[in-house]
Amino acid sequence: MLHINCPHCGMRSQNEFSYGGDASVKRPELNKEVSDQDWDNFVYNRKSLRGKHLELWQHISGCRQWIKVERDTATHEIFRTFKADEEVA
Amino acid sequence: MTQAFRIENGGLINRDKKLSFKFNGKTYLGYEGDTLASALLANGVHLVGRSFKYHRPRGFFGAGVDEPYAVVQLFRNGETEPNIKATEQELFEGLEAKSVNCWPSVNFDVGAINNFLKIFLPAGFYYKTFMWPKSFWYRIYEPFIRKAAGLGVASTKHDKERYEHKYEYCDLLIAGSGPSGLAGAYAAAKNGAKVILAEDKPRFGGSLLTSDVNIGNQSGKDWAEGIIAELKTMPNVVVKNRSQIFGYYDHNMLVMSEKVSDHLPLTKKYHPNKRLWYIRAKEVLISSGSIERPIVFGNNDTPGVMLSSAAKEYLKVYGVLVGRKPLVFTNNDSGYETAIEFKKHGVDPVVLDSRKNPESEIIDEAKNLGINIKYSYVVVAAQGYKKVKSADIASISEDKKQLGKIENIQCDCICVSGFWTPTIHLASQSGNKTKFKEEIDAFIPGQSKQNEITLGAANGVFSLEETLKTSFTAGSELSKKITENDNKIAIPNVVEKKSSQHDKFWCVPLPKGKNYKRFLDFQNDVAVSDVEIALREGYRSIEHVKRYTTLGMATDQGKTSNLNGLQLVSEIENKVVPAVGHTTFRPPYTPVSIGAIVGREVGKHSKPTRKSPMHSWHEKNNAVFVDAGVWLRPRYYKRGNENLFEGSKREAKNVRTNVGVCDVTTLGKIDIKGPDAAELLNRVYTNAWLKLPVGKARYGVMLREDGIVMDDGTTTRISENHYHMTTTTAQAANVLSHLEYYLQLVWPELNVNVVSTTEQWAGAAIAGPKSRDLLQKLFPNSDVSNEGLPFMGYMEGDLFGVKARIYRISFSGELAYEVNVASDYGNFMWEKIIEVGEEFNIQPYGTEALSTLRIEMGHVAGSELDGRTIPYDNALEGLVSKKKDFIGKRSLQRSAFITEDRQRIVGVVPLDKQTSIPEGSHLVKNDKAPLPNPKLGHISASCWSVEYDNPFSLAILKDGKNMIGQKLFAMSPLKNKVIPVEIVSSHYVDPKGERVRS
Ligand SMILES: [Zn+2]
């Protein structure tokens, strides 16, 4: 079970969180033309990376904040966590 | 009834307390402190089971967790548990156990024909033998294999034992209470660290219980007892016996199974049977010791052949002789320790040492005791079927290839020692890449990946002095980092005998003309020849060899077999062992009972139960409840002998003719506040929200980004920047997360807050033509006329002194209202509605009537919004704005979603107006068409229309728009029904929606 450092609450066990997928996905802006390909990429197409991956988790049984977690998908090592609005350098 | 093999004195058992127990129906006696294995051996019982594949007789091989043979079915307090290791099961008064894997009995086993007929199922036998013909598999092969090859029988009864889960945090977790674990725990505890020390056996001390050493002028055992006693007094230390750490998971989470009650005849009141500990440790010290490994020789699976360390443990801990004419076969000094113990108890052992002329203190001691030692000698084969009767032995050449003349010597047990294998399972599970240590012919942990360190025998260090030194130091250093205390501890003096180098020898060659089975894996019956076949057939990777031969795949996970298997592969392949590599170690280290894993989450406790504030009223009024997600909701209120059909029909009819009241507390409720609240709703819902006036409600549909309907519900504008959203009961949590996702991540610029208020409000839906009359009486000071509170209107009211919210919304399709009050007043509200409603013939109605009402109105619910439908499919396209953008809008342009013959909701009526259509039935054109009969759609919901008094269903049907009036068949193979039906509009009752506005 992972140990995730919620930037709002501190270290908590994985069972307080729910997984939210790839954090690098950007929703196309509202009221803008979007090509089929771009929309498909947004809705469906994800890279299944081995290694460092920036992903979303929601601290569902805690502060309910969505956070970003930089995690190695192969080793489960967590490098850093970020608040939703924090820039990932 | 006599314990013929129990010595007069000695051992750690309690001789004052005799216990009686049964094995295979026969009664025996043992002592408190025995295991089932030691008690059986004390009674001279060596035959305990049959092997998995060949059904060869099986005895005891070890004395603990490594035991591959002695797996029994245990009966305790009216319950039964399979696959219990007799070497781990502590004896209690009245214990009953039976052999497994023998049919019809352990002494006469039909399956042993596999052995005698020499069918000798070789490697890959399942794959090869039973492949053809295919039809034979189900009828003949599988039933036979199942009957012949099972390991025990799981109980089919409800388990009345309780199991608990516990979460714990500590600075230092220590796996194993041998010398290393004790030293590490003591040093860390003295520095004030929070320590958990876990020992899988009932007794602490590990190897110190059986080894002949001296620590600080005490025997090893006394020293261990002193340390444990002191640790137990320290508030920062938790000391747990009967507790196996079986898994090392990510981020230093380890899981431990504590046997709380297995050693007792009955579980004590308020005690669990087992407790599963989830431990998050800052640091982990793995002091899991080592397991003696066998030397491979002919018929080495005969009962009476066992590890020499086990024989020593039975003698020193339990006072039991495993034989009176022991033969010790060793390639290192450990065998001598066992021989010396035998000799001290008046038994004369013979020692065969594969080495030519080893010299050490221990060997000198054995010599001085007059023990008969034969150097450069090996056991070629054990003789005897159900018990060792003699051994064929021979001298062996220095290159270990040539055997001398075969001699036969009488013996009743063969104690074998092939040196020691560090127990590296936990280290390996942690992600540590293990490395091969040439001096000990075994793998040890390499570079740590998590915060773990392995010391002592588990790290391949067999000197007590070095183990204590490194472990005391590690305990201090690890704890110093955490507590910043640095209490110096004097390391005690150690007296131990120095050992000589072991012989790199693990397998006795076959003598000419003999074809003895030489087993590597004792539980799965994998012999040297099986691995040879696998390699001959081209299997190279050790993982493939493992699966093809099943080497190391039994419940003991190859604790005694893995390394010898690797040695064999490396020898045949002419590679060194590290190049062959070992198979992956995975949790659990030892089998864990399913009950412990499940814990308290069984039956009703498998999920929480949520009840509305009116629940006790429903109970008192004969409500029959149904699970709605985690909620319990009244399905109908039973009157007299009514069944569900009759009761729900009565309730629904009363709504259509008078007035009914339904508990709708379970609906999800979300409070939305902020200046951008309207903008959020406008983006989330498919329809327009910017112009909704204060005091008005609106129905909305929300999509996922892929265009599929996520949920529906009404949202009401309470005040300028304040909205009250309702969701379906099932989607409440998902919708809240969905809103939070967009607010926090996608549109953080929106100034809106959302919070769940599901539990803050109790809700009652009042529906039926007389509902306004009732409402007027409930709120005499409010204008609830059609003008004062029109359809989709909202107002606040005073319900006999309680503040209430009144929404004119309808799910039933009748003139209807929903009244909400603060939860604590829910019951008050409900009783008032019933009391005042009496003159209007009010009746409460449950979810079944609620479904009937919405189905015949064609209102969609979860059975249509099933995660596969878009707004058009549900006839909701009128709610999809063409002008504004919203979540999922772009997906609605996908070609599959705009085809002409797109599926759509329809109504379905059976032609005979009699037969109810089972939900889930498929709609087909031709009921006689060959399979697979093309499916045009499916029945999503069915009811008995109270308006027309005939069955009515909703269906999602391909090209539903153009199918009205068509005749089809509803087929339900599950219910064995074929029903001719007519397709009608989904709006079966009041298609213009006049009633809700009346
Ligand atoms: Zn948090």
C-alpha cells in the first residue's frame, strides 16, 4: 500500500485516496473547435508509461483535494507531490 | 496411549499438563507446549499423509514453517480448516486432525497406484497426458485429478470465528526473535524507539532455544528469556509471538498475521481468531534466520527422513526422539550437533559425513563422545515404504561422482543436513535484488531498496558473535536516527563452537542399474528426473522450469527445495547458480487464512449500512427493506399477507388516485455556492442554466467527457449565489468528485464551493392528485396554489415550527412535491405528513411503487442511465443545448452517436397483456432464428402498470424511434421465456405531462 504525502494533510495511506489518471492531460478549452483526433486523444488515448509518471489522486477520505503525484509506475517510488495549482517544474 | 518416544526429562513442554487429541480417529496423549507434530512423533506416528502426485507415504520433514509434508485437516470447535501444518499447530485439549490427500485412508491409498504402476507422471504430465481427447477432460481426467490431488477440504459453513484488522505504525519492525532480532530490538528499545518484535513460533528465541551456546555467562535460551522479559516491560515495545510477517509491500508496509486463538480449544469471548496487522515501519530489521536444506538421495521422501535441525528441535524443545536408531547424513557440522544431542540422551547415532577429513571443535566433541562417524560416506537410498527401515550407504569419491560398494545398515530415521539457506523472502519481496554468496551456496539480500536491513543467518552469517555484534549496532544506529538517543549497550561475551567449512555437495549420484526417485520438492513430488526432462524439452528460464515441473509451487513455496532445484539446473546447464537466478519471491511467505484477510468485512459488515432518519418508523410499519447501494430503503409496506407485487401495486395505485409519501432522503444532495455557481452548472449540465430565476428548480442531465450520461437530477436556485443539486442515490459520491475535479483542476478560476449535504436533509416526496390539499394543511401560512408554487417552483415554509424547503418536482409523474427538513426533524416531518394526510387516504410507498410510477411515465433512472447510453437514447436530446458548450458535448458528434438507427428508449407491452417481461430480456425479430439470434435491444425495467392494469416495460431498442407499433419477441433464456410484444411509446401514461402541472 502506497504512502502518499498529501500537500494539504501530510503522509497518508493509499486507501484514503482515489486514483485519477494522467495529470498531464489538458482539457481542450470550452467553445473552441477541436479536431476528432485531438478530442480522441483527450478522451481516450493515454500513454502507459513505465517509469516516472505525473498522475492525479484525490484525497477522498481526507481533505477532498485533487493532488498531483509524481510516481514511478514500475517501482511505485513517489518522488514529489503537488497541490492542484502548483506548477510542476 | 503411551508416549513411547518421549524422553524422561527435558524439553520446554509442560509435563504437568497432559492433553488428549485425535488423529485419524485414534486418541493420543501429548503435553501442553507440544505441536501436533511433536505429539504424534512422541507417540511414534510417522505416517501423516500422502504426496500430491504419486500419493507416496508422507511423514514429518521439518519442525516449523518449512514443513512440506505434514499438512492436515484440522477440526476445532465445530469448524474445520484445511492445509494446517502439523509442525505449526499447537496442541490443545480435544484437538482433532485428519490426513489430507489420501483416499480412502492414509494406510491404504488408491492413488498410490500412480506410484506402483509406474505411470509415473513426469514433468508436464498435466499438459501432456490429459490433453487428448478433449471430451475426456471434463468427464474423466478432471474429476479424477480433483479427487486424487486435493489438499484438504474448505468448510462450506459460515465461519463463526471473528477476524480483525489492525493498523500500526512503528520506528523499527523486527521480523524474527532469534539472536539477531533480540539484539536489534533491545538496542533500539533502549534508545526509546517504538519497536515491534514479531515471532512466528509460540516461543521466542529462534535458534537460541536449540543451540549449545553461552551469552554473557548464561545459556542462549536463558539470555533470550531475560531479554524478552525486559522488552515486555518497556512501554515503547510490542512483543508478539505466534505472529508471522508474511508480506513486505510498498513504502515499508508489512503485513503480519497473528494467531490469537488457534492454540486454544475455544476462542475466548471477545477475542478474534486471528488478527491481521498492517504495519507501516520507518525501518525494518529482517532477522528471519535460515532453513536447513536437504541433501538429495534415493527415496529421500520416505517417512523418517527429516532435517537434522528438526530432529534436534524435537529433542530439545519437545523432549521427543524421532528415532532410536538414527542415521545422521551431513555435509557440514550441523549434523554433529544433532548426533551429540542423541548421544546425550542415550541413543547411539551413526554419522555419515560427505567430507573427507573435516576438523572442528564440534567434530572433536562427537568423537570424544564415542559417536560412530564415517567420512566420505553418503546415503544412496532410504529403504522402507511407510517408514525408514534401513539405508543403503556407500563411500563416495572426492569428486563426488563414484560410489563405493553399497552397504545396508539398519536405522529408523535419517537426519539430513545439507547446510543452511538464508530466509530471504521478505528482503526479496521488498524489492531487494538478492546476490549469490559463494561460501554458503545460497542467495543473500543485496542492496536495500526500501528501509530494510537483513542480519544474522538470514544474511548468511552463521557466527553468533558476529550476529549479535552487527545486530546490537544496527538496532542502536537505526533508532538513533529516529529518536536521537544514543544509549550505549555493552555487547555480551559469546562462547560458541567454531565450525568447519561445509561440503559443496547436494545430490547423491544414482548407483549403476538403480532408478531411485530422488525428490527435490517434497510437497509437489518433483524429482531430479522431472527437472532433467524439462531441460531436455527445452525449458531454460528457471521460471519456466518451475511452472512446467511445479517445483517450489506447493503451499510450502519451495522453502526446502528451491536451492537444490537451482543447483540441478545449473549443473545440467553448466552455468553457475547466480546465472540461473532464483524465481521471484511473492507474498505471502506462508499461507494466510482467508478469514484473516477478509477481517470484519463479512456479511452485513462488508459495506456500511446507511439508514434514513425515518428508518424506525418504516420498521414499525412493516416495511420490507431493500439494499439501494449502501442505503436500506423500504421496498413496500406489507399489509396483512400481501406479497411484493400486491403491496407495491396498492401503493402505486394510491398515488395515482389519492396521495402517497415516499422517503427520498437517500438522494444525493450537493450545496453549491459562489458567484460562478450558475456558470459551473451551465458547463456541467447539457441544458442552459444561466437564466434560472431564484426560487426555481430545473431538471438537468450531466455527461462524462465521452458523451455518456453520467447522472440526472434537479437543481434549485435557493438564492442569488446558492444552488441545491440533487443526484441519484447511486451516483452521489461520483458527482461530487466530478464537480471537485473540474473546480480544482480544469476551471480553478470559477469562484464556487461544493459540499455534500446528503446527510443534512431528510426528504419526503408527496405525490398524487390530493398532494396539494395535503400540502396546504401542512403549511397553512404558505400559498401553495398552482400560482403560488407552480411546477418546478421552490419555497421555504414553516412545518409546525420547523423550517422546511418545499420543491414542486415530480418523479412519479403526478402532481408532487418534495419536502426537506433538517435530518433531526425527519421523523417529526414524516409523522406529521402521515397524521395530516390521513383524511386524504395517504399511504407510504416504497421503491417498488416508485419504480412502477416512473416506468409507466417513461422517466429514466439507473437502469437506463447504465453507463452505455447518450441523451438521445433516453429521449433526453431536447435537453441538449445547441448553443453553449458543456462537458462531453464534443463527443456527441462521434459518428456512432449520430447514426440514423441509433438505439432509443421505447415502451414494451406483451401482446397477451398478462405476462410480465423479465428485466434483461433481449428483444429479437424472430424467436425461431438460429443462434446467435441478432439482438435488437434489451428490457431495462419492468412493472405492472397500475394505470392500464397490464405489464409494461421500458427497453433500449435499436432504431427505437421508428419501431413504435412493431411486433417483436422478448426472450429470456435465463427465465426460459419467449414473450410476443408490441413496441409503444415510452411515455405510457400522461404523455403530455399535464398532471405534474395541474
Ligand atoms: Zn489531504
